[in-house]
Amino acid sequence: MIKQKSIVRKLPAVETLGCASIICSDKTGTMTQNKMTVTHVWSGGKTWRVSGTGYDPKGGFTLNDKEVSVNKHKPLEQMLLFGALCNNSNIEKRNGDYVLDGDPTEGALLTAARKGGFSKEFVESHYRVVEEFPFDSARKMMTVIVEDQDKKRYIITKGAPDVLMQRSNRIYYDGSAAPFSNERKAETEAVLRQLASQALRTIAVAYRPVKAGETPSMEQAEKDLTMLGLSGIIDPPRPEVRQAIKECREAGIKTVMITGDHVETAKAIAKDLRLLPKNGKIMDGQMLNELSQEELSDVVEDVYVFARVSPEHKLKIVKAYQENGHIVAMTGDGVNDAPAIKQADIGVAMGITGTDVAKEASSLILVDDNFATIKSAIKEGRNIYENIRKFIRYLLASNVGEILVMLFAMLLALPLPLVPIQILWVNLVTDGLPAMALGMDQPEGDVMKRKPRHPKEGVFARKLGWKVVSRGFLIGAATILAFIIVYHRNPENLSYAQTIAFATLVLAQLIHVFDCRSETSVFSRNPFENLYLIGAVLSSILLMLVVIYYPPLQPIFHTVAITPGDWMLVIGMSAIPTFLLAGSLLTRKK
């Protein structure tokens, strides 16, 4: 699992992964690259486009396709300056690359400010932060109180546009602060929808001047604000996520996006990732608040995107899917995500951005915070469970065959076809190495095209019990038949007949091990896919030949050297248990 960039904290999660039918995933950083860039700034009734990518300060601003100077447009200048002031991030140049230390959204705002000429050093030298009210997922905003060199103080707030619109009674428009009328609100909402429909995250900035020396409380500061404008931020989807979502769908796993972004932003990203089907529904936090737990369970099956949600909503969503009988994987990174991660059947924490609290509550940690890693972990989890079934199938069928060899001999009043040390040799050497190699087998090609395993499914489900008994019976029958043929031909030489039985039993099991690699037929998989198994089988054959042909070991193991003609009999009888049933299965399929 570590090779799949997944750290398993709770071992049962490996088995549960194969049962997962719902993945509730964060959008930012998990489905997207979390490398944000401001591409649009709207303020004072105008929209500026911003060039450049990443955290490189190279770039400029255009208005109506004409490049503009920031200091000649006060609304733009204030948006950039205030975005840099209400900001705790820092960007440094290391080895030729610009590296962010802090939140990616704040990094995008800081980069935009640097493109406008407001470096971090300039901001810190001209303004002093007097008080800070950190971002909170419930408030969905962050506020600072700053003081300039003339001792003038300003409250600056950045956060979710819909929240700041409710906290603002004025808007900066046409060069001055005007009442935030219904007409202006409608225009702001239209711009918000337009930016969001382009898959842009939107963040609003508002402010209010206060008297010199005044430091209001958080409740007093975050009201009666003046809306300054909106920034549109691109967070491109991870290129591998679209394919991962497709493979999850083929595996019978529904992917659900959970984000705090605007509904239109979430919708655009979901469509780009092909996560949202034609009739798929989107639900926002307000709708979640209005629905009871039972009502949500009734409608949640048709929902593929949850937008504008808080961490508390995640717990409600997990419970709704679980009440409908789903096995849910839930991702999270924050402290407030811990209850939902704990409640989920498979709690998944982010390895890079995740808090220690989220990691402690999780069953699985994604080293790279990538949604595609969840898919890989599920694939590996399914394969681990299937390899356990292969291991059990091989060992039990082999042991059933050994028991039946002795039972048939007793019922037919024959001498012992195997001596105890030969049986011990088979169990310790011939059975052990191939069985361990089966545990390292690669997944079958259709492992991610099967429906999730039912959580109450027993390990002997899907006719595994019948396969164990039938193969074991045929292994035992083929071995005793080979023994009878040789014994009746030469009843005076019991060791000779026992050697034939020993070789037949060993080869029958080694051929059967390749049959165990598939749920259908020995012919359905390339035997050379698992080189560990090839090595184990060759080692077992070599050890068998040593026991048969090495003179010092012959008296110990009651064996004698056998001829090439004897090997024809041994190989023919050994192949019957696997190829007889495989041939009948292929005939039935045709």
C-alpha cells in the first residue's frame, strides 16, 4: 500500500477498501492541483484580466484587452493591496522557483498584489497589523485591522462572497462607496455566477475605515462593511483524476465531490472531470441545513456534488450514505473534519495538508493528497483480499488432496501411498513457497470492473468452497490413481510407487497454483505476470528432484530414481485436476 502512496493506519481498512461503494472527496488539492492563480479581478463595475501562472510575479493587468497601469485604477489598486494585507502567506524564490509558504488561496492573492507592485516587504513597511481574526470554516472569512503610517486604521475582511455580501451595506463603485442596493447586489451576483461558471474559485474583499486607535471586537468588525470586489482564482484539475473517476465508476463506486466553493464553480469543475452525470444533482450547505437526516438519506443517492458546505455537513453526508447501506470513504484535512473521518467506514486524511487530528482519526493517509491515489488504494485493497482468497484456495485444496490420498488408500486397503516425511516435505516446502508467491500476485485485469464486494460476504463466497473441494478431490484421485497403476505393475517395490505418488501430488499442486490465480480459468492469465510464483514453482520442482535423485536423501524420504517414461505418467496425471475442470469451464462458456 505504501508503494501506492497510501499509509494504512488501521489494518481492517485494507479489507474494507474492497467494499467501498462511495468516495466522498474534497475538491481543492485532492481533485485539483491546489496551485492557484488569480485570473480576474472585479471591482467598481469593471473586470480586469490577470496574466501569468503560478506564484511567479511576472504578469500584468488588462481592461477591455488593453494593458493598464495599476496605480491609475484605484479599485484595482485597493483590491490588490487589501488582498496582500489580509494575508499570512509568504512566497520565496528557491533554486529558481517561487515556493509558497502558506495557504494557496492567499498565495494567489499575494502573487496578484506583487504583479501590481505591492511586494510583501512594501506592505509590511507601510502598514502594521493591529489585530487579526483568523479564518474559520463556520464564518468563512478572515479579518485584520491594519494601521498605516498616518495612524489611519482599516478593517479588511476577505472570504466567501455570499457571506461578505450579507455583511456589507455599501459597495465601492465608480470611484466611491455607494449604498449596496438590490441593483448592485444583483450585478455582483451576476459577476459571481459568471466567474464561477468558468470554474474559478471566487473570493471577496471588503473593508471599513475606523477611528485612530480603535480596535473593535470580531463581531463589531465584521459588519457594516464596504464590498470592494471579487477575485476569480483558477485551480486546475489534476490531469489523472478524470481517468480515476471513470475507473471508479466502472468499479461500481460513486464519486461525490464536497467543496466549500460556490455552486457554479463546483458544477463547472465536476463537469470538466466528468463526475456529474446528466441527471446528477448538486446540493449546497443551505439545502443541507433545511433537510433532516432522514430526508437527506432519501435524496442523497442522486446527489454528486455538495457545495458551500462546512465540515459539520460532512458528518451528515456520511451518515446519509451509510443509512442507505453504502460503505463510505471520506477525505478530510482539517481539525473539524475529524468527526466525519471517524464516522466513515474508511477515513482518509491528507498527508501534506492534513492536520494531526485528522490523521489520528483516519484509517488511511494519502501521501500525495491525490484523489487518484484513493483509486489506486482501492484497487490494491481489492487485490490484497483476492490474494488472501487465492492463498486459502491453494493451501486448502492441496491439503484436501493430501488427506484424500490417504483416505482413498485406506478405503481400498492399499499400502500407504505417502510416508509421513513426504507429507511433511510437501507441506513445508512445496506448499509454502508458491502460497507466499500468490500473496504477491498482480491484480487481475478486471479487478476494477467488478462491483464492490458486499461487506458481509464470507471468504468462501463465489463458489470458493466448491473449488477447494473439487480440486482437492481431483488432486487426491489423480495421485492415488498414479500410485495404483505403478503399484499393480510392480507390487514388490513399494518405494517406487510411493515416489510416483509423491511426484504426482507435488506436480498436481504446482499446476493447480496457476489455476488459483484466476476466478475463471488457468488459461485466462499470463503465468509470467508473477515472476515470484514462477521462481517458487521452479524452486519447488528443483527441491522435489533433489529428494528423488540425490542418493543420500533417498533413504530418508523413501524415494527412488524414476525414468522419463514414469515422468510422462506423472505429468499426465498431475495435469488432470486443473485442465479437466478448466476445459469443461471453457466448453460451458462457449
